[in-house]
Amino acid sequence: MKKLLGLTVMLVAMMGVANAQKFNFGGKIGSNQTKISGQAFKDGYELGYHVGAFAEIDVTSKWGIQPEVVWNQTNTKSSSNLSDITNNFQQNTKDIKLNYLTIPILLRYNVGSLLTLNVGPQFGILLNKNETLWNNGKEAFKSGDLALVGGATVNLKMLRVYGRYNIGLNNLNDVGTQDKWKSQQLQLGVGISL
């Protein structure tokens, strides 16, 4: 699955670059406000960070694609009844930190030279899976997360200021309970296009 995704990203990027009217790449950094829904977690968003790289490949003056590679920190807090729900966690486990390598492939629509709208899928690979082990040695979170991304970017010459909403499409729970865990994330950040 990971090889197929990587090959697809490379193929789409190469096709886009070959036909591109405009091609830019750059780096980005910003904050995440993330929550994981489910009985096992406290309701509310927790602060995290992200850093990565992006490419802007415009096929026409209005339409293009924007592949990215981003390291995302997802923070959440467990609810007080987490151990009752799963029967697998230590009762003192409150803060949960997950690091993902996310690969969004976004469709770009340039409203004008100042504003770009983005929408598309995002696949996340859990990097610290071995660190999500609790006292019984059972893995709590699945190794992948598929999400849908929507947002907007303000283009100020080389500077990019963006906001996005990511909603998880699959269940992250790898414990085996009936409780479904799904992620939601708000992102704000800045980027530099070279």
C-alpha cells in the first residue's frame, strides 16, 4: 500500500510538472488543533505542530495540484474512563502524542492571484507506533490514517498563509473495542514558495 501510494504521488507529480504552466515548491510550518473523537478521549482540541514541503503545479491559470509531505504532531488527552472502556490502558495515561508523516494530494483552484482553494485526500503514516504501547503491550492506534482536507491559501508573492480543516475517514482504534476513534484537525500556517 505504501509503495503504491508513493508511486502514485511520483507519477502524478511528474505528469503535472511535464504539463505545468507554473511550478513552485517550498517549505511550510504551522500549528495544529487536533481532537480525536470517541468515548476514550476528552472532547476538545489540543495544540500540536507541523512542518513540511509542498509543490504548486498549475496545469492551467485556474487549476492545478499541490502534493505535500508533512510531519504532523497530533496531541490529545484521554478521558478518565479510558481504562474502563478498553481494559487495556494504564489509568494515569492522560497525554497522548502521535507523530504522523502525512501526504496530502490537493486539487488547487486559483480564485485569483491572491487566493487559492484546496481540497483532496491525505494519507498519514504513524511514525511513533511503538511509543503508543501501554502496560499490556497492545498497540492502540492503527498505523495509517486517511483524511479529507479542505482549505484556503492567501498568496502574498513568495509568502503563503493558509488555513485547513482535515477530517479523518477511518477508525484509528486498533484495540478492538466498539469505540470508534476519528481525528479532526484545524491547521494554520505559513509557507515560503521558491
